[in-house]
Amino acid sequence: MCDQHATPVGSTVITTFKGKRKLWELSSKLLCPVIGTCLTTLEIRKLVEKVADKQAARNSDYWLHTWAVSNCDEKNRLSMAMHKHLDRKFSAACRRFGQIKERQELKQAWQEHIDRGAAAEALWALLTHPLCDIPTQDMAYETIHMLSHQMGAGERADLKRLHALEQEVAELKRALERSQQKAAQSLANKEKQMLNQQREITLLRAENHQLQQRLQQATAKPGDHLEQVIQLKSELTSAQASALALARQKEAWQQKLEQTEAQVITLTQELSRKQEETIALEGMVSQSLSPCGGCGPDKGGCTDCTKAPDLKGQKILVVGGLHRMVDQYKALVERCGGEFSHHDGGVEDSRKRLDALLWSADAVICAADCISHDAYYRLKKFCKQQGKRHLFVPSSSLSTIAKALSDVANDSGCIAFSTQDAS
């Protein structure tokens, strides 16, 4: 199956295939990264249960992975089923790589897929290509090996950020519950006070009515009841003053009640926004934790990868934000399949550079808390005139940027002006 060309002593032996390699024709060293990167644990378990050993499919993930690698180094029902499944899963990538006729072009295609996060499909399409020699295999093995280390470090950082966000959301929930309990208690007290005041007003009105009747009776014979009339007028004035004071007190309690309800609505909206940002970041963390190592833009039906938004290669410009978090913004954009660029909002970067970045971007995310007034209005004017999609977010936090990326990917929350609006 293989053609080995004789080379001088000390040089590399190049081995090429006449046709497309099969899974069982790969070296033992390559079987582990291929099965671990290109197949999910669920896919391996289903294939083993279907064509090999149902009892083996019930073991732990690590045991199943090791067992599958050791049983695919020769042609059998399991290795043939896995080969067929991988060809079908990565058919698009295999067709693209299949059109390549030069080894240098093969390496370039491999690097392009790695740069955009499509490591799994690129690994299978490269290792089964007829032009893939031993140095190229070693290059792919080394790249996948280092990516696994980088992904592990990234996952730990993501888990730390996710834990902090979960604590923040939990604290907001507790604060909201306390505010709601306090507001409910205050509302109950105020309603009770208002009922008491209403009863007092009703009694005062009845007393006032009686006093007016007595006053009318007294004024019928002013000579006989002058002192009684004066006393009744005094009592009537006092009752009217008390009724007015109670009415004013009722109005003050009503205003306080409206303020409390507004505070509860504000806290509820803030909690909802934090929960949406947390969900967006959890989707990206779930993708980085996926055992498949990232399925690329096609997703291939992987439930873990579909949680993260897909920017489909769009160029995302982030304006403003915290300088120390620029690398994390970039990691989020690239994890979602986008191209990242950044402008600090006028702190150090020039105005001309902002114009150039705005022209090349497909969508703009502006962190309104870390940007100069000049850069803010220049960005807003440019996007309105050119019909450029853009979002203004209130915070530079990682969760807020993650939610904005989700909105860009889903084409929701973006503001875009037509050229007619701009005119």
C-alpha cells in the first residue's frame, strides 16, 4: 500500500500513499489524537455498541477511548465503521483537501483550518490525504498535542470566570429576594396604614357632616346659640385640618410605594441582564469543555458546540473596554469563529486608526464605560452614515462582551442604518 523512496543516510524518509488512507493504516501514535479529537465520547460509545461489544460500551470514557484506539490498529468491523463515520462527518473538509495536489498547499490548508478553530475536521482530512508524509504527520501531531495543553489552560480560566459570574448572579438573586421581601413588607404596612387613614377620613367626614348640621340648626337662632356656633366652627376647622393632614400623609405614602416598586423593577431587569450574559458565556465555556475539541463551523450535530454562537468568520471590532482584558476579548471572538480587532477608544490609539478599523469591520461592539466622547460620537456617526451594524454595551466585563457576540451572531440587538436613513 505504501511506496518508500530511498534517501541518503541522515535524511528524512518520506512515505506517501497512492490512495486515501484508511483509519487502520495510520500509525499507533496517530490513532489516539484522531479518535480523541475527531470523535466525541458519545459517538465512540454508539459505534462500539453497534458493531463491536455492548459490554465494552458501558465502561468509563477513558477506558472506552483506550480500548477503541487499541482495536483500530487493524482492519475489523469497528475500524471500518469508525472510518466510514469520520468520512461522512467531515465530508466537506475531505472534499476541500482532496482537491489539493501540492504538499505545500496541503500544509497551508491545514494551518488555515487550525487558525479558525476547525482542528478536528482538518486533522482527519490531512492524515488521510495521499500527500501526507511523515514530517507532515509529525507537524499535525505536535500541533494537536499543544492545542490540548492550551485548551486545558483556557478551560481553567473560563471555569474561574464562570464561577465568579455564578457567585455574582447568586448574590444578585439574594439581593433581589431581600428587596422583594422588604418591599412586600413595606407595601403591606403602607396598605394597612392607608386603610386606617381611610377609616379615619370616613369618620372625620361623618363628624364634619354632623357638625355642619348642628351649625345649621344653631344659626337658625343666632341670639340663643352664639357661643355654641363659635365652638362648632372651631371644631369644624380642627376637623378639616386633620382631614387635610391625613390626605397629605396618604399621598406621601403613595409616592414612597411607587418608588419602592420602581426599585424592584430595576433590580429585576439587572438580574435578567446578568443571567443573559452568564448564559452566553456558559455556552462558550461549554464549547471549550467539549470532549470533541471543537467541531468547527459545521458543528456536526454536537450539542456542546451548538451552545456557542457562530460568527461565521465576521470581522468584529471592539472599541473601548479594559486594556488588560483585550486578550480575553480576542479569545471569545475567535472561539465564536470571528476575526478580532480592537481600538482603545481614544486613550492611546489614533483617530485615523479608528476610521480604518471601522471601514474593515462587519460589526462593531462599543463598551460605553471605557471610551472617549470623541471616539463615541465618531463611531456612532460613521456607523449611521455607512449602515454599519453596531452595539453599545454598558460594561466592559467579559460576560457583557459574550452577550454582545451572541447578539451579533443571532443578528439581534444590533443597530444598523440604511443609506437613506443616513441622508
